[in-house]
Amino acid sequence: MIHWEPILFYVLIAVTAIQLFYYLYFFARVAFFKTKPRPQSQQHPVSVIICARDEDENLARNLPGVLVQQYESSHEVVVVNDNSVDDSKYILQELKRTFKSLNVVELTQEAKLIAGKKYPLSVGIREAKHELLLLTDADCVPSSEHWVKKMQDAYDKDTEIVLGYGAYHRTGGLLNKLIRFETFHTALQYLSYALAGIPYMGVGRNLSYRKDLFFRNKGFSSINHIPSGDDDLFINKAATKSNTAVVIDPEAITRSVPKTTWKGWLRQKSRHYTTAKYYKPKHKFFLGLYFATQFIYYPLVAACIIFYDWRWSLVLFGLRLILQAIVFYRSMKKMGEADLWPWFIFLDMWMFFYYIIFAPALWKRPLNKW
């Protein structure tokens, strides 16, 4: 007669081992990341590109933070005003009188066969004067006046892509903590994978790559039919072990205003996850294995405590908890999210319900808008 209780415990051992592998092999790279000192720092000409549609308030609030960057080398800020019907045009005209580095591109026609913001972004890249491109969104503001300098400083002769962290502003309430933890958790993955030589995505709120790389890969031509993906799918296609670098620095973070309603956040995240199905097979394997083991981890722990031996179950739980606490503490501190650390165990448990809510988005057809 087969006893299922020991089998349940053996499954917990396997799941815990897989989770420990991800924390030790991948996530610890972010926790213990140190910027390599350079014998000589070189400043490259940079074009910052922002696409905006009906974002007059965001432009008025956030664009000055991009325009006042302390950067000695040549740089410009290209804002593509994509068919806005609000006051964006007049705000940009007013800002241009003060900031000569601002280059405004007005789009008055839609690209009917190209979904999302890929067309305005492509126009902005084409209009950019410099080889190094630094992308962000109209609702984002750099965390310091040294954002451009810190991001471009990661480039060397082999680097073609630089991944940064796009965070959200800290406000009160449970929803804000959940949004920020999920954003941190996602960044912990794509930054650590890149450090391990397996880059798979970046976020358009804080992303840089060479103009030549964009044109060599024929821009967004292979993903023009997908509304999202101008950041993660392009990086998934173009990034390699040798051409990708990361920047983890409190002064190189961008921050945007998070959603304030559950409905708005659910709609936003569901749209983001519709691109995951297009990732390369090896990326889907690593991500899927981590998500699956994280999803069943807490139910397994609870089942083993109840039906098997609570002492050995708590030993396994404690091993992961201690490692997780160390990795999260160091990573959150580096990424400006230290206030989330006291809550990390509850936020990590929340991810079980998060996966239930958002898993269906992986099979949904994306909406044809941005």
C-alpha cells in the first residue's frame, strides 16, 4: 500500500530545492550586485525618447525632470506627440522655449496596420540624432538628475542594450504595496537573468539600446501585429549574453504613478502578460518553472505541516525564508523599495492569488490599443 504523505513531503523537498536554486543562482546576483569600476568614464551622446498620447498633465509634471538632467555630453530629449487632442502640443511648445535640448515630433496620422505605440516610437528613433537611445514614458520621472549619466555609463564597446529599473511612487494603502512588490519581483527576475547571461526582457519605462541595433533587427517589423511588446519582445529578440548590461543604482531609477484602483491595475497587468507567450522557449521554461513552484509552494508547506511531519516541513520552510529574507533585503535596498521588506513574507504569499488572477491573461488575445 502506497502512503501519499511521504510523497507529498518529497514533492515539497523538490519544490523547495528548485526555489533555492532560483534564489542562489539568479536573484542573489541582484542582491550582491556591484558596479565594476571603470578606469576611465566616457560620456556618449544620448537621445532620450518619450512617446505621449493625450498626456498633457504627465508632460507638465514629469518632463522637466528629464530636461534638467546633469549631463555634460551632447544629449537631446525627443518627445513624439502621437495624435494628442488635449493640451500636449501647447505644453511642449512652452517647454521648448526654455529647454533647447527638447525636440518635438508631431504625429497627425495613425498607422492603421501597426498596433500599440510601435509606430510613434519608431518615428522617434528615426528622428533621434544620437546612437545611444534612452527610453522612458511620459508618466515617468527620473529619481535623480544623474539618470542619463548612470544609464549610459554601462556602455562599452560590446554593449548594445542596457536594462534599468522602472519603479512606482510610494503612496499609502495595500494596493500600492502590492503593485510595487510585483514590479520589484518582476525586475528582480529580468535583471538577474541578464546578469546570468540569459536576458529576456526590459521595460520601456527605463530602457536603453543602440540605434544601430534597432535597425539591424528591422525595428518592430516582426511584432507590429502585437499591441504590446515594444520593450520586452524587442529585447527578447535582440538581447544576447554578450551585448546586454544592467544598471542597479538608486539614482538611475525612473518612477511613475501607480494605478489607484484594482480595476485599473487588473486591466494594465492583463495587457502586459499577453506578450509572454511570444518569448523564446528557454525563457518560457525558466519563467514557467519558477512560477509553478512558487504557486504551489505555500499550499505544499501547509499540507505537509498538517498531514506529515510539521518539524521537517518547518525546516524546509525556514531554509527558503532565511535565504529569501537576505536576497529581498539587499535587493530592495538597492532598488529603493526597502520599506516593503518588513512585509515581504505576506507579499510573497499574495503571489499565489496573483497568479490565479492573471494566469488567464497568458491566453487572452491582446487589445489593439496602447
